[in-house]
Amino acid sequence: MTDELRQAYDDQLRREGEVGTAEDLVLHGPLMWAVFDHGGFVTYRDLAGIEGDALDTLIEETVAHFRDDTTVDSFEWKSRGHDLPADLPGRLLAHGLEAEPQETVMIGEASLLAVDVPLPEGVVVRRVGEGGDLRDDVTRMLAAQESVFGGGRGPSVDSALAELARGDSESWIAEVDGQVVCGGRLTVVPGTEFAGIWGGSTLPEFRGRGIYRALVAARARAAVARGVRYLHSDCTDMSRPILERSGLRAVTTTTPYVWTR
């Protein structure tokens, strides 16, 4: 089953599945070079057997493109643990990219997460814009996420609002006394069976109360209502146990390699 889920992930979510909202897109060999308002991004389904000196050339061409042909401050080469060749990480590092923390790719049936989760007293979970001003909700959600994850490459308020306006994404927040303590997105990938659950950052002082799990369940119910079969997430070691208890499986790992101007 894990192999089948990973194959569906490779077939449906890589390349086109990751760049649908890009502002600019260039095809180069097996790679897609994308530019978003928050930076550059490199995606591919596989590297088509490229290795050795040819792979070094491909990485050099990628760096040169983003350095010379774009104005981005940084770009991310999103690698996966099952990518070949096995020495890709070392070659990316040798070309000046820096590895960010590894995360686990989790996939499972949306219906397994669409359960009722009791909320702690005083916690309200709602979709942004329902029961509050949309821009204010998004602004506060992104600020809370930045305080947890750090800033620099996340979406701007305007781009987040534009994504919501297109209709394939929803954002959800958990509040305590009007303060956003957890937030995350549900993003349907058009033309696939998948939706991604992103964010889910909980302020440290509010962790361990089931708030993150409640936010996951709310987004899962919304996904099922949209006809989504699978949910996927790149998760940290902190959120992985929650998703595993809900029935998601680890199918691979992902490590971003980042070049900064």
C-alpha cells in the first residue's frame, strides 16, 4: 500500500502539481523552474537518469538561471528521499545550496481524518472569513505561523488572499480569546485525487491540548465535502505522530535545499 501511495504522489503531485500558481515557469530538461512571489522553486518527477558530471551541469544551470534571469532572493530545490541518484544531496551542497530540516511525506484517506475532535474549553476553530474579516483573519494567521516557523519564504497576505479567491484553497484558524493560536491551509490540487494540508503551526504555549488535531480534522471534513480522496502533508517530527494515529502513512521524506542570493 505504501508503494502505491508513493507512486500516486510521484505521478500526481510532482512537477505540474506543485507549480499551478507560479508567476513564471521554465522547462529545462527534467526540471521545472518556477517563480512565486516568495521565491524560486525547482520541481521534477525524476531526474531522468541524469548523474555524475551531467547532474553537476544541471545544478549549475539551475543556479545560473535563478541568479541571472530572475530577481528572486532565494530558490528551493525540493528533494525526496527516494530520488536518484543517491549522491544528489552532496552535489547540491557542493554547489552552494543549504539543507533545511528533513520532513516526512504523509499520505492517507481524507475520510480517516474527518472525525469529531473535542475542543478544549475556550478554543474556537473556524474557516477564515467566516465569523471574522477575511483579510484580518489571514493577516493574523500568517503572523502566527511566522512566529513559529520563521519568516522569509512564506506567502504574503495578498498572495494568500489571491489563492483563496481562486477557490481551490481554504484556510482555517483556532482562536483563544480572539488570538490565533493555530492555523493551516487546505489546498486541493486540481486534476488529482489529492489535497494538501499545510501549516498547522501551534503557538508553543498552546501545544499538547489537541488543537492541532482538531484543525486537521476540520480541514479533512472540508476535503471530504469537496470530493477529495487523499490528503498529503510534509510534516515535522512533532506532527507526524498525530497524523499516523489518524491513519496516514509515511511514504518518503523531503528535504529542501535552498540557494540564497
